[in-house]
Amino acid sequence: MTDALNRPDYQPYLPDQYPAGMTAEAHTADRIDRPRLQGLINLWKELSADPFKGITATGEVIPGLYSIRGENAPSAAMADAAGKLLSVLSAEQREIGHFLIESGMWQQWQNTELLLESHGLRLDGNGQSVRGEIMNVVKASLSEIGYERTLGVMRLNGFLGDLIGYSGVLGEWSFKFCLFGQPSTEEPWGWQLFGHHLCVSCFVFKDQMVLTPSFFGAEPAFADQGPHNGLSLFEDEERIGLELMRGLSPDKRDRAIVYQSVMGGDLPEGRWHYADHLHMGGAHQDNRVVPYEGLKAADMSKAEQQRLLDLTEAYLNILPAGPLAAKMGDVERHLADTHFCWIGGTGEADAFYYRIQSTVVFIEFDLHTGVFLTNKEPQKFHVHTIIRTPNGNDYGIDLLRRHYAESAHHHDHD
């Protein structure tokens, strides 16, 4: 059985059933000492030790890209929902789940199923009342599409757990939530939800929002049985990306394709990483230097540019209407210098990666090998996507700096 995109069947890649009754804690303890995982954790620690700079194309942050402005974000509803959440949290829950707006905990997310962090309110471990209030915050902050995409990732995580008999590790609620700052319509605050295949980072100041870094993924990317039968994610992201590539002239397509192989082949040494595959902007890569590659939008036709904008909006539409319009305006102003690059083939069965990158947006789509399923080659049923705001404004950090610089009552903060 396949979904609407004719993604290949995942059923041949189902593993033997995992140990019944395994908990997330036991699963993590069983894997924590493995050398490859230790190497990854040590890399993350090393990267986290560097002061935040932001993803850049050259190593130098371009100043003046972001400003405090009105965007008509649903800030009153967001603050109200977050206030209700705070009212039901105990002192112990606040200790592990509520931090200052400037906290470095913003950067301590990752997208594995492993319980590597001691901070954050686990949705499956803090009662239905707290969980319900957390999801009300998420719902109040995102567009309907964004909320459904978030729920979809969580539901497909539970679907995978049911498929392989590992629901104690891979559950619909196996995620952590953190609140930053005091919910307000006048002062900056935010929240973050993260776990396996998911990270949503939401910064809000007055009626302005930043919703990055955000990570959405699934293995498999659709459910063909059970309570969520028919759920399918990342269809637009795959379809529009392929339409854009297939619609280019041979010359433009050659410029967009930077490597032919998604694993090995013509990939340079180190370009593929076992944890991130081809992603450059994954967990703890907040300061990565990612040079522009591929085809510039300035060299595209108007129709091709519009398709690129449609593809970009297929990711940014997690934002509510006002902030989405503002962000798409930023993207359009920098469209001529936007780069689109591709790795892999463009056939129906081909695995691929692509990236949309400008001074104000950074988007990645990647197809992966199996982690819990057994496919040794990337397949279209295992999808990872990343959205970032380059040049220093992930987590709203540049806006926060500007707020402190421009607000008299914060001048003593630094």
C-alpha cells in the first residue's frame, strides 16, 4: 500500500518486534555507552560551547536584516494559553520546564528518541491536565496547518511505535516542552516542543514571531492503518520540489544539482553524516557555515521563481497568517539572491535532498535510510525537514538583542 505520492511500501522493511515493555529510560540506558552515540554527544557538547552566532553562508553575520515590527501575531491568545499552563504547574515542574527568555536551554534540543536531557516537561509523564494546557499553547501559536503538522509528526511517532511493538519509547506524547520568559503581550517570551522527529521553537515579542529552528520528520511519513489511517505528511514539500526541478531547463537543472548521489558516489568526504544524513542545519548546528550552492533565483524565469516561492511557503505556512505574510515578504525581497540546490535524482523512485537558502531563510528536505525500519538506502517514506532563520535570528535572538538595545528599562541588562 502507498500514499497519494506513491511513496514506496515500508512493509518490507519492518523489523522483528522490539522488546515489549521497554521504556524510554531503559532504551536510552541501553544505547548511551555506544561509541558512535558518545561521539555524537561529545560533538554536540563541543558545538554548544560556542556562543550563538547563527547559521551563515560565509562565517560572518549580515547585520540589519531583522527589525522589530508589527506582524499581527495572535499574541494575546498565546499569552493567555501560556498563562493558564503556568497556573497548573507545580514548583517542581516549573523548575525543569520554565526558563528565562535568555536561557541557553533554547539550543539544547535534538530530534532523536533518546532521553538525553534532564530539562523539559515530558508530555507523557506530567498528566493529562498539563499536557492539555501545553497543547493549547501550541495550538494558539501556530496556523491550523502548523498545528496539524505538529500533531501529525507526534501521531506518526506513535504509529511507528505501534508498528514495531515499541510504544513505550515511540509514543504520540513522547515529547518535551519548555517555556521561556513570562507570557506577555508586551515583553518577549516563547516556548519549545521537541523530541523524536520534532522541534518547534517559538519566540514572540508583542505581535511579532520567530518560529525557528523547526524540525519536522516521520518514519514512515504516512499511516495506512490504525486510528490515524490516511494521515500523510510532507506531500507538498516533495511534490512542489520535484515540480520545480523537473520544470527547469537542462542547463538550469545541471546548475541546481550539486551532487548526483545521496550516499557515497560523488559526495565529498564528510558531506553525509550518519545522524544528520545530508542536513546541514540540524540539532546543535546553530553556528554552521553553509556556503551557497546551486541555482540562483535571479537566473530563474518568473514562473520558476513563483514555484520556488510556493515551495518556500509550503514550509513557512506553519506561521499564523500575519507573521506568514511578513516572512514571505522578507523572502520575496531577497528572492534574487536565493539559492536552490539539489542532491540526487528526480525520478519517481529516486531519493533526494534539496535546500532553499538566502540571507533570511534556510530550508532543507532530506530522505533518509531506516532507523527503526530496516531500509539501507534512503526511501521516500522517511522524511526529515528543517527550517531556520539565518544570520542570527533563530530563537528570535537578534530581535531580543534589538529589544534590549532599544528599551531603556533593559539597558542595565547587559
